[in-house]
Amino acid sequence: MHEYHKAVEWVNQANEEAAKRGAEKVTALNVIFGESSDYSPEVVKGYFDEAAVGTACEGAKFNITVSRSMLKCPECGNLFEKKLLDYRCPSCGAEGNPTESGNEVELTSVEVE
């Protein structure tokens, strides 16, 4: 259900941005989903399409970027990509700590005409 609320939030934000710019049509939304965010980009897109009907966002493209989950080594400070069931630093072997990278769910920009 959180996907629905995010989609409606983004429709509202994009419509407000279009109005601020004096545009009649939102042509695209650029969004980032972290692979560990617990959001399904496809589900958000489906809800977005439904919520956009009758608004400046109707028919807008939904450009998705997926960010990888990153870990930071507490020993050597190395930032490295999280692998399935392997949290060891490739440089020193210490177990990495989670970072915010990979948890994003963000509308980064709105394109209008």
C-alpha cells in the first residue's frame, strides 16, 4: 500500500511543478529506487498511471534508476557493493556496515512542456 501513497505524492508534486513553471503537460518523471527500499518500481508506476488520469501527468514517462545497496567497512573505510549473503569487505575481509545507499525512493526531477 505504501506504493500507492508514493505514486499519489509524486503525481501531486509533478503537477505542482508543472503549474509553477506555467506548463500544461508533465512529459516525464525521473525517479530513483534503491534495491533495498521495499518499494516495487513497477507497482509504483502502475499506481502513478492510475493517479495521473485527468491531470497534467497523464501519459508521462516514468524513468526509473535503481541504486545499488552499499556497505562501508568499519576497518578500512572502503565503500563497496552489497552482495547476496556476503557482507565482507573485498579489501580487508571485515564485515561491512549498512549505508543509506540502496534505500532511496526519490523523485529527482520533473520534465514538462
